[in-house]
Amino acid sequence: GQNIDQPTEMTATEGAIVQINCTYQTSGFNGLFWYQQHAGEAPTFLSYNVLDGLEEKGRFSSFLSRSKGYSYLLLKELQMKDSASYLCAVSSGGSYIPTFGRGTSLIVHP
Amino acid sequence: KAGVTQTPRYLIKTRGQQVTLSCSPISGHRSVSWYQQTPGQGLQFLFEYFSETQRNKGNFPGRFSGRQFSNSRSEMNVSTLELGDSALYLCASSAMGQGENGYTFGSGTRLTVV
């Protein structure tokens, strides 16, 4: 099986930078995904990492270290609308079906 | 293009009843996956259908079943409902299975079992 750990909750200030960490234990790693989910809404896809390093997409960046079983999502220039749950998901084995972490609830305050 | 459509949005059922949920994926997408989301367990994988065949299955009891039609629309059925089945059921659409473009999720069906 897989074990995915993320902090339960984080708070940050509007305009600041926040880093949400995700650690995982798995065999046959295929890729790591980040999703954003606003309260009462569907998760939306943010990023995909399959190789080590940083992937940048506008205000959001995602980093992966396969040897350490570690990823982070970096959010810059935080806005109030970034208040949401951020889900880390790891795909492994032949099925490519991702296992999701329980999510990190990010609260952005003025 | 139209997104992933799940119906109904909300449902209240009594213990012991059965329920059928529907999901229409994005046009052209052949893979439909179903997830159960609860506050305590997060997103748990139920099953994946691809071209009318169940390709993968999660660790849920046989009361949970599904199918996919030739137009890629999918249904999932839960029989003999239990209180613990109360959850948000999410359908995820992708062309071939989750890859570098991830899933597109529907808005979900919130099932309450009383």
C-alpha cells in the first residue's frame, strides 16, 4: 500500500508565500499530482511531477524528490481565493490509479 | 467543451435502500473513475472503467458496483445502504486514465443515509 502524509491545516497571510509539504512511501512510483479543492466544490488539477525537480506554473510551483519520497507545493503572492484544501496524490504500480492524501486546508487571511 | 456531469447533486436515502449515481464524462474521454470522499478518510478509490470494462477496483465491499456504457457514461450502485456510506461521491474523467493532465472531476453527488 501507500502512505501519504500532509499537514492537516496551514494559515498564511495574503501576499505571502506558503509551502505545503507531502511525504509518501510507495513502490513502483509513477507520478505525483497536486489538486486544489474549494469547500463544496470538485478537486481541480494543479500539477504533475514525474521527474525530480521543480515545475513552475504561474504562482504555483511543485517540487519532487523521488529518492526522499517528498514533494511540496509552493504558492506565491497568496490571494484570499487560494483558501482551499490542497490534495497530494501518488500514482504507483501498474494500474496508475492515484492514492490521495487527506489534504491540507490552507487558510489565507488579510 | 462541457465538463463532467454528475447527477443527482444531492440524495437522501434510508438504511437498507439502494442508490444509483450517474456520471457523464467529458466528450471523448473513455476513462471514468469513482471516488468516495469523507472528512475522516479523504478521497478513497472505488473503481475505474475504461471502454465499458472495469479496469481497476479499490477495497470496497461488493455492495458497491458500477458499469460503463458504450457512450462512456458511467453509473455506480450502492446496495443495502449503511449510515457509513454517507459521503461525497466524485466521478473523475480522463482520456486514457490519469496521466500528465490529471483528472477532471465532476461536482459530485452528496449522499446522506439516514
